[in-house]
Amino acid sequence: QVQLQESGPGLVTPSGTLSLTCAVSGGSISSSNWWTWVRQPPGKGLEWIGEIYHSGSTNYNPSLKSRVNISVDKSKNQLSLKLSSVTAADTALYYCARVDTVRYFDLWGRGTLVTVSS
Amino acid sequence: DIQMTQSPSSLSASVGDRVTITCRASQGISNYLAWFQQKPGKAPKSLIYAASRLQSGVPSKFSGSGSGTDFTLTISSLQPEDFATYYCQQYNTYPYTFGQGTKLEIK
């Protein structure tokens, strides 16, 4: 059974770079799936960040595109998220999810909370 | 961006009740609509995709309908484990967008 586990620093300083990884277990990141990141600020709604295919093809939310980079490490079976120039507005619970072949998010990780603060 | 509007934002119901949550898209999205359930501290759980198709393993008490701009999620015979927050999401057009959520609480 495929499982997703997000990890990374829980605290990032303003203007710094947020870096998270999502480990895929029980399956291959090189399967016929895209992989995606979604975030949820405390008490607010969900925002799609972007997605990646194992080939390296990506799609990003235009609202974050200038600051976001999503990558895949096939040797470690994981995907990564980097968000630069962070502010308090980037404080959120960050989720990774698998995108089914018919494009909906069929499997989610539990998420990891990142706080941007000095 | 396509705006997804859910109603109601919160809903109180009793065990055994049947409830319906609606989701409206600001423009047509065909049937590229998913519903999922979120409980505190847990991974969001996919319930329905393609507006009406049940995710494998999800009980048939959950059902979805709609196409174009108007969609509904119906949950029948509510049980304690169904009290959670429910979200709709469109995956027709980038950027993918979500409804604001409907919190289903025990009356």
C-alpha cells in the first residue's frame, strides 16, 4: 500500500527558503502518476502549489511560480518542494499527494506544519 | 482562477441523518470534480472523483452528482466517524482550486 510522508524543518526564517521532502513508500515514484503539493494556512482553505511527473515535467500555480521549485529524486523515491523568499503568509500545513491517472488526488500524506518566523 | 464555492460552511446533524453539501464552480468544469474528507491530524481522504465515482474502499453511503458548475455530495445514515470537514476540488483547469470546506458537526 502506497504511503506518503512529508518531512522538513518546522521553522523557517523570513526571506529564507522552505524545503520539504515527501517520501513515497510501498510504490514507485516512477509510476504513471503525477505528484503534487498542496498547502493549508492555519484556519484557512487549501491552495494547490504545483505538481511533477517523474520525467521532471512540472506545472505550478501562477501565484507561486516565481518562488517554487518541485523536483523528484528517483534514487530516493521522493519528491521535494522548495519555496523561496518566504514570509509569514507561507506559514501552513504542507501536504504532498499522488495524482491519479485520471487527474484527481487519490492519496494524501498527513502533512507537515511549517511556520515562518524569526 | 476558477472559484469553488461550497455551502453551507458548517452543518449540524445527528447520527442517522442524511446531509447534502453543495459546491458551485465559477465556470464550467465538466465533471472534473473531486470530494474529500479531512479530520484533524489525519491525511485528507479521497471520497469521490469525476463528480460521481466512488473512490475504491469508500462506503456507498457517500454519493456525488452534478456536472458543469453545480455539484452535490450526499452522505446518508451519518455515523460518528463521518463528522469531519469536507472539501470539493476542481481539476479541470490549472491552477487546481478548492472549495472553502464544510464542517459537519454533531448536533
